[in-house]
Amino acid sequence: MGCELTGPMRSIELDATSRATVGRFVWKCYIAVAIALLARANTLETASKCMLLYAALMIMVASFTRQRYYAESFNHWSEALWLAFVAAGLHLMQ
């Protein structure tokens, strides 16, 4: 009664837009943590606020470019949600 893997393992292939979105998200996380480490305030709080600012900017970009949230591909809406989720997690950790 164990969990068996049926079929070969397939890697997940992302389209160019999704790869760019994931890359931007990772860079924004790095930059927010770097800013938080250089600030003289609480590191988690500063990183959380930076990520919230980035999320707000991504919402504005997605709105101005009239993007929709798609299940098939990541875009600025996805990035805004991820940034807000990580910011909320950092806020709860402090």
C-alpha cells in the first residue's frame, strides 16, 4: 500500500515568459534581502516591506499592460502574488 510512481518522471518545461517571471522574482528576493541586511532596522521587517513594495509595483505593471492571470503561464500577477506571500511570511516570522 505504498505510493508508487507510475510512468517515467518528466521535467517541467516553462515557457520564456514563465522563466523570465521566475528569474525576476528570485532577483527581487535577493535585492530585498540585500537592502534589509544593509539597513539599520529589523532585517525581516525591512525585507518584508521591500517585497511588498515590489509586489505593488508588479500589480501596477500588470494593470497597465492589461495582463490577465493565466493558469498556463506565469506573468506579473503571479510574481506579485509570490512576493506578497513571501512578504507576509517574513512579517509573521518577526
